[in-house]
Amino acid sequence: MTTALSGATRLYVIIGDPIAQVKAPGGMTAAFAERGHDGILVPVQVSVDSLTSFLSIADTLKNLDGIVVTVPHKFACYAHCASTTDRARFIGAVNIMRRRTEGGWHGEMVDGLGFVGAVRGKGLDPSGKRALVIGAGGAGSAIAQALLAAGVRELALHDADTERRDVLIARLNTMGAGRAIVGSPDPTGFDLVGNATPAGMKAGDPLPIDVGKLLPSTFVGCVITVPAASPIIEAARARGCSTSTGTDMYQALQGSMLDFLLDPAKAN
């Protein structure tokens, strides 16, 4: 089934900078049609300097029902939301926004659900495992929170911004779940490694971990969608590791995104 575009078609946008790498527009538009919803998702490249102006305009577009948020706008878009889910509030970032009937935007963060779903889809149960997450930005924060909620017993977090890292670790340790600690690029001793940084999107980017220390028993996941197999995923596979890609993550979270956009009863 395909959507026949008309003046009644509801508009959704995915914003980021860069934006050419995103996979959501085609998949989400097809999924709208499958659910019988007359809607389309289109990519919009918005720089950090232009975000405030863009959101001001978005507020006025009466046929714009939702915004999907990618790098680097997840924290700034959280601040623009009039309300958010508990999960987004805990993280302080959103990756999806739905227009509220009473005005303003309601935000959610499902990156973590997608990452954990992709890991489980590849056969690994995070419960009881030791995990290393590289990156404490919007996606990394969500992934760390979701892994602890999924039962990881210890989670190490590494980020070049040590203040941001330490603030997140302190927040994670209020969950009453597994322990969050300071990590490093050394994957030794971890059952699961997650790359939540853009490292690998550009040719020549350094690898975010010391892949020479990976064991074949270590699971490696990555948030990057382009290239389809990021350099860390290629390196991990060469070491015999099981892996999940950014595309696997997107496929795992698409259902949650659709539910949030189309069924207001699912928001808290």
C-alpha cells in the first residue's frame, strides 16, 4: 500500500545535521500507509544555529503532526517540549515529538528501546551482563538507561566530555538497577559493547574502542546507519563477534515511534 499525497496528507519531518544518512523517511511513510494513516515523513537538514528558528516555524504549521529528532538536536528539542514521557525526562533528551491537542509538543526517547530490541533480536539477553557504552549524548544516555532497565548488572560509560559522563553516571545510579561506573575504550571483560557516537560516519574516523581487545564472545552494537556496517561493526565481525547495526536498531524502534505518533493513549 502507498500513500496518495494530497492536501489532506499529514506531515512529519525528521531533522538533523547531517541528514542524508537517515533511513526513516521511506520506512515510516510506508508504515503509515500500512496502518491506514495518510501521512508522510520527509528529511529536513537543520543546523544548530537554525534550530530555534525552525522550531518556531514548526509550531505554526497546522498540518505538521510530528518531528523525529536525530544528531545533534536531541537535548535542545527536549527543552522545546511542553511535556515529555518519564523516560525522556529522566534522560533529558527526545528523539521524537508529537503535537499536543492543547498546543506545544510532547516528547519521547526510544533510542534505548531500539538498541536493546536489536541486541535481543540478534540473540543476546542483556540481563546479568556487563556492558560498555561509548558516548553519553542523547542516544548514549538512552541506551545506558535502557540497558540497566533490561537487567545489565554493571554498565561502564565512556565519553570525552567527562562532566557529561559523570552527570549521567550519577543519574543512572539513582535507578536502583545495576551499577553504573566510569569506562574507557578498552572492551576487556565486557559481554556487550555499544557505540553511541558518530565515529565511523566519516572516512578516517578513529575507532571508538580498542578492537584488538575484543573477544569473539563479545557482542558489539552500533547506532550508525551509514555505512550499513560501520567500521566498528566490520572490525568486530572480523574478530568473530556477534553484532547489531544502526539499521537493526531503527527497525526495532519503528513500532514504538509509530505508536507514539499515532496513539496518544500510549504517552505518559
